[in-house]
Amino acid sequence: DGLWLAICGYTPEMPAVDFTERYSRQILFSGIGEAGQRRLIGARVVVIGAGALGAVHVETLARAGVGKIRIVDRDVVEKSNLHRQILYTERDAEEGVPKAVAAERRVREINADVDVEGIVEDVNALSVERLVEGADLVLDATDNFETRYLLNDVCSKFGIPWIYGAVVGGGGATMTIRPGLTACLRCLFESMPAPGSAPTCDTAGVVLPAVAIIASLQAAEAIKLLSGRHELLHGGLLQFDV
């Protein structure tokens, strides 16, 4: 038994999991299996932004059994969020609950085995290193390039993989960035777009199907990385318009 657990990547600090029930169908999937599931349980993910993309990331990874999820967002839930930000309710909007708090509460209802931490804080040059410290993976669910460049630089500095994602209107893009192995965001966009030059959800709107596609692709890439199936990564910049 000890040898089999070692082969699966199990370490003593990983929590025990009943593989016969909650994750049984995921384990049956050849892309994950029991060894991959054990790796997911031992993984630490930071989701930067708990809006439309982040809501899908958080719910998907919590249901998949990722062991530790940190959610960082400074905003509160508003009624205009509800058509696309799937974690939140009308009550959250009426009470102006911080998104990180509401997301943490929702994860605890979805999967009590997940160690979830909601942090209500701005991501800036002073806070970004502390917020991503110790992560195995960072998921980009932000809505601005300034924060994305901060993530790019700090993840490059510490060798942390991160997954870029952006959606506006009916379209979006995503790219999985592995420091030292792939191009980074600055390779793709050498400089940030000038303020006001690019459309935003506030100016061009956004629809949930576009969000769901990009966020689900990011979450799928996250599961590949965290379960050790790096050879299955799509390996490029993907763009979609619904």
C-alpha cells in the first residue's frame, strides 16, 4: 500500500478522500485517474478576481477536489453581476457582500473538504507577491491589463504557472503560461494597451456563454497542470467568439 501511495504522488499531509463516491467519475476518466485525483487534493490554487471568470474557476475547481483555493477580490456583489457571475445570489447583491466572502461561503457549501480562503483585498505591486506565495498555480480572472502584468511578472519571478483569461462582449481569449517553458504575457503583448483604448464589459457588455467557454478552458488547463498531465495542455493562445 505504501508503494502504491508513493507512485500516486500521495504524501502524509494530504487529507484522506473517499474515492469511491465524490470523485469516482472523475477518477474513471483516463485523463485524471486516481493518481491525478490525489495530486488535485494536494494542490494549492490562487484565483485572482472573483467576478465572471473567477466564479466559474472557483466552482469548477472546488467540485474537482482541489485541496486549497485562495480567492482574492476587492469588490462587492452587485445586481448587474448576477447574469454572469454564477456563484452569487440576489441576497448577496442586496446585502453588498464582498465577492471573496460570498465565494468562500459558497465553496464551503459545495465541498467541505476544500480548504478555502476568501481575501478582500486589492491586488497591486505591494500585495501581489504575498497573495500568490506558495501557490502551485494562479488563475487570472481579472478585468484589466495592469493586474495581469503584475501577475505575469511575479509568476515569472517565482516560477509559478498561471493561466491568462479575458472576456468582453461575446468573445475572449486564454493562454497557459509556464515560466521558462512557454511565452509569457509580455511576449504576447509587449506593452499594455493605452487606457481607454480597449473595450471593457462596462462599455461593450458581456454574455455568460462567452465567459463559460473561456473560464472552462482555463479550468480544464488547471486540472491538467495540477493532476500532472502537462502533455495534454493545448499549448497556444486560444480565442473564441460565440
